[in-house]
Amino acid sequence: MDVSKLNDLHSSFFREMQEVLDKFCDLEGLDKGESASDMLNQELTDYQLEFINAFIQAWDGMEEIGRFIWKQERQL
């Protein structure tokens, strides 16, 4: 397994996710805050809340994948 390529893709995906969140915030007129979790302190519509919660779940999932990659790198 080419773990370095996997690590590069993982990092790239995080940047892409941040761009998606930034664009969503721009379109919805939301304050980006320090993190998506911080955004939960804002007054949100049901739609915005659903999006932010889904984003947080996706981010958490990518962090799990990052831990997997880290473990794979240590085994090489």
C-alpha cells in the first residue's frame, strides 16, 4: 500500500471539505467561526443545522481515516 499517496489524498480531502464549508457559509450568510462545531452556537435554520451536523460527522470520519493512515505509516 502506498501510504504516502493515501496521506496526500487525505490531506487534500480535508482542504476540499473546508472549501465546501466556506462556500456553504458564504451562500447562507453564516459566520464561519473557528470550527463547524462553533457554528452550532449560531441561530440556524433546520436545513443549516442538518448540513453542519452532517459536515461534522464527515470531518470526524476523516479524522478516523487519518488515524488509520497514521497506524499504517508506523507499521512500515
